[in-house]
Amino acid sequence: MKAKINNSKKIVQSALIMILLLISFYSNAQLKGAHILGSMGLQSGTQAPENTLSVYIPGYIYSASSLRNSDGDKVGDPNLTMFLTGVGANFVSDFKILGANYGASLLLAGASNTIQGSYIDSKSDFAFTDMYIQPIQLGWHHKRADFVFSYQMYLPTGKYDVGGSDNSGLGMFVNEFSGGTTLFFNDKKTFHFSALASYEINGKKKDTDIKTGDILSIEGGLGKTFYCLNAEKTAPKGILNAGLIYYLQYKVSDDKIPVGNIFVIEPDKDHVNAIGAEVNYLHIGSMTNVGFRWLGEVTAENRFQGNTFFITLAHVFRLNKK
């Protein structure tokens, strides 16, 4: 009888230990959203000129150098680098809605080492990832300020299996709303500051009750525009934009992560702050733009901390009506 009681105690103790381990593991877990930090920088609150179609190739690299806990202390060395590239397009028309120019965007991309969350230590080959569609983009232009508003969604077109080590997507449908402004400090609009806020509402992951919390991202920068003149000094041949940029991201609501069928753990919310630099150049003759952004994350809690690099090559087609 005594032996049976001791065995029962050991079983209960083992079960409690397993539950505590699960709770400990998932309480440090933070799920990643679909918003690509660093995709916006200088003049993030300004829409492209009307009657233009921009076709671009982005190159996004995120190098995670450390994993940070809820106190911001380093608790791991992930040595993980995510890469994303593809083909995108942005169209701005002369059609007006509430005084704003209407536009839309699309990005088809592939990614490798897609980061699902701070608790996953897995690597995946380059594969088609989730699709980005922006069906509503509104832009207002005033003498000393521009304003933008947009709605975008992320479609779960990338491969996703819960617990999979080769996922290329996040397995969830995402709605996102954005609004921002670019403020100009002189009449020529060459000295500017911008801020764009994006609110991400995440759906449940494929075939699960796992749900990433809502996420707020803020991106922008302080910069200066320079006009590069031709040899005769009669007209600009290019436009150079350079300055300091930043991003901030905060998990607004808790992740919902079921553990078995009993516990639903709501982990501490993560956040990250970064600062860096941007330079981009538009050659007016060919209407080709090349841009480079670098941002170093200076603080992070309950997530990876590292460096973001964003390289963009774009060609702008003029669609002016004659």
C-alpha cells in the first residue's frame, strides 16, 4: 500500500514538473507578426507622385545576434539570419477619394530562415512566403505636410505546419491599418521628419487555436533631400535623400498559446526599438531608384535583438495622361 502511494506521488510530481516546464517554455515564447520592420524609413508618411507605377525588388536581411528576456538581458545566441526578396509594385492614380490620391501595392516574395517567434531555433531553405496586398492606399499632399492612410493584408500563402522546422510562412491571415505623416520644415520640402504607425490584427494560425497578439509598429526618420544638378547646372539630374531612421514595435495584446487542452498561457508582451541610417538616390533620366537602410536594435524584451538591412532597386514608370 505504501509503495503504491509513493508511486502515485512520483507520478504526480513528474506531471507537475512537466507542466511547469511547459509553462516556463511557453511563458517565454513570443510569436512574430507579419509586418516587416525597416520596410519604411525617410518620408514614410508620403505617397509616391500620382500617375506612377513603381516596380521594385526588395532585399531584406535580419541578423539576430541575441535573445533577450523580459528584463532585456541576454539569454541566448541564436546565430540566425532571415532573408527575404521578391518583386513588388506600387501604383498611384489621379483618382481622388476624400481629396486623396488612390493607390495600391502588391509584393510577391520568398524567404529563408523565416522567424516564427523567439522560442523557435529552426532554419529553412528559401521558399515562397506569405503574400502582401495593399488594396487601399490614400495620400494627401499639402504645403508643409503629407499624410497617408492604408489598409493591407497578409495572405498565408507560405508553407506552414505547427511545430515545423521548414516553414516559409506564418500560417495566419493578417489585417493591418496604417496612418502617418511627413512634416516639412522649409518651403522647398528638403528638410523633413516622418512617422508611420501600423496596427496589425492577427488571425489564428492554420489548424490551431494559436493566435499572435495585436502589434503596433512605428517607423520613420529625419532627413535631408539634395538635388544633384547636371553639368550645365541648369536642371537636376538626380535626387538624393539621406538621414537618420528608426522603428519601434510593441505587442499590444497577449499571444494566445494553448498548452494541451488545459492551459492557455498568455506570455509577457515583447517590444523592440531600433535606430539607423538611410540613403537613397533617384536618377531622373532613367527614373531608377536605389535605396539602402540599416537599423541596429538598441533595446529588446522577450524577443530577438539584432540588425536589419534593407536594399531596394526600383524603376518608376510615368503614366501621365496626354
